[in-house]
Amino acid sequence: MEKKRVVITGVGAISPLGLDAETMWNNAINGVSGVGPLTRVDVSKFPMKVAAEVKDFDPTVYMDRKEARKMDRFTQFAVGASIMALKDASLEITDDIAPRVGVWIGSGIGGMETYQEQFRIFEQKGYRRVSPFFVPMMIPDMAAGQVSIVTGAKGINSCSVTACASGTNSIGDAFKVIQRGDADVMITGGAEAPITDMAVAGFSTAKAISTNEDPKTASRPFDANRDGFVMGEGAGIVILESLESALQRGANIYAEIVGYGATGDAYHVTAPAPEGEGGVRAMSQAIADAGLKPHEIDYMNAHGTSTPYNDKYETMALKTVFGDHASKLAVSSTKSMTGHLLGAAGAVEAILTVKTIQQGIIAPTINYETPDPECDLDYVPNEARKQEVKAAMSNSLGFGGHNATLVFKKYE
């Protein structure tokens, strides 16, 4: 069976770098940091003092207040980003096409804020005071569910929950749905709103989080002085479409999605496998799926979390996959600016990767000051770079040993 070609025709984002994809992109190429003082929880309780929060988000821009109250923050983000992405794609979901439009939106944790609030109500006032919307607000698939309700998309409706790989797995899984002919359009990406007491507590005791108190320099992927990731929140949504559908309606095409690889480490719940072995297989699989050779990849948007293990092992994995080409490959971690959006990270990074191909500008890894001898690739330090990018990749690696890689290329 012939595989269908799949293109990106719309993007939408709500992130620490801006309340739409264009603002996010402009801030990323200008090296602006979205990290600031932690305000969403009582900072005195935790060793974590900074976060990449979404500022000035108003859900009523996208829905009425009554509907907003029935959605956790992560779902509000997903709905807002999806509405923007559909608008960007100039796509109206009519009754005719609705059954062929699917939704696949991932989340790592889902409605953490709702869970916490409702548990406190239960503890203080008993079960009768718990919201009847508690379960539907909390479950991670509700971003996909609500987006389908709001937009009228009636095709496959799913959600990948693979920790920090959720957004990337969701886009990859959605890509395969169109490629095999089960839908013409997919609204896909990831959403996360984890900045809550319990998530901050859990990541703090796991020693995964940066305790650097300076917002400007806390997220420093590949730098010798990195000390953990900076928690972020938001959503990224892309509109994937079969090439036929896009051409038929004269859609603007950002880039083509051509490869997807997904593997498991079978190693440890939180630590990556030695030398990034699982990531090696995911990247190799994605490149093979794309029908490309490693030396044809011009840019890699790295998982690059700013944790000691990830950055070292991801660097080793890139060297294994790319061999001699690794030193010529431009690699950057946009998490240096966005922080780590957990289940939404891969989706926001997919948008930045696609914009890189479209615009011929590579966003930098900011806060790169002290080289680490174990991380010695070209991380596009501190300044954006003008460079033609014909093919690019994005990596996401999650707790549980989930590895996912996407390959995009210039549409021709």
C-alpha cells in the first residue's frame, strides 16, 4: 500500500515564550528566556525558585467562562492552541470532513491542579463536595476530548501518555494515522500544566529540578554547570494533513513530516539507558522511516533538558547515530528558553523545528558559558544562526524509558 505524504499546514502554541506560535518563534530566535520567578505555588516551601510559566493567559479568549471552569489548565491550553492552529491552517471543520479529522493530543500528567484542589476539598469537606467534573477534568485524554468537542473533529481521538515524550509520540502517532489513510487531517501535539505543589514536590525530591535561583541562567543545557531542568507549562498543536488534502484546498505548507521512531529503554524508571542506547534506536528508526541518510540531517532540536545525565547521554547517542557528521550537525536545545514543558515539550519543539526549516534560522541554546568536555557538539550557543535547513529532527526522551524522534523536511 502506498504511504500518503503528510504536511504541516497550521501551528498554534501557548508557551512561556508567548501566547501564540509567532511570538514564541520570534522570542526563541532572539534568545529570550521564558523563565522567571516561581509564582504558581508558595515558593517558600520548595528548593525550586524559578519556573517557565505561561503569563497573562485568559481562557475566555477561546471559550466562555462557564466552559473554562469545567477544564483543567492543561486542557484550556490545548483548546486555545488548537483553535489558533486551525485558524492558521485556514481550516474549517464542516460536517462533510469532520469524520476524517482526528485529534491526538498527549499529556504527561494531565489535570494535576484539579487533582490537588479536589483532594483538599475531599479532605476538608467530604466526598459530597467533590466536583462532579473531577474525573473528566483530571484525566490526560481530556485535552483531546475537549478539542474534538470544541472543533467538531469526529475522526480518531486519542492521547499518548509517555511522560516527556508525550507530545512527540502524539505527533508521530497522528502522522502514521494519515500516512496509512485513516484520516485526512489530524489536530495533534501536547499540553501540560504541572506547576503545582505535588509535581514540584515530586521533581524536587527526585533531584531532577534546577535549584539555581537566577531565572535567567537556570536552564543551561549542555553547559558544564547545569544542575537540572526548569519546569514549564503550555501547549503546542500542529495541523497535520495529507498532501492531497492540503493541495486540494490550497493550504499554506510549512514543511513535510517524513519520519517517526519510537523505542523503549527497558532499563530504569527515570534514568536514561547508558550512552543513550534507546535514543540511538529511536533516531535511527526515524531516519530510516524518512528514507534519509544520517548525513542528510542539517539540524537537531535536542531533548536537551539541562540535567547532568540527559545531556551527556544524548550527546553520546548523537555521535553514535551520526558518526563523523555529528560534529557538522547543528544541535540546539530550545528548553534553554522555554524550560521543560514535560508532555507538551515535544509539540512546542516540533513547531520550532518546522519554523527553522521554513525560515532558515536556527534558534540557539542560550546560557551556554562553560563547555563540558563530555558535551562537545555544535550546540548553536547563545546566538541564532542563519542556515538553510532542508531536513531536521526533534528528540524527546521520557521517564519510563520512552524515546521518540520526528523527522521533518522542506516541502518540495
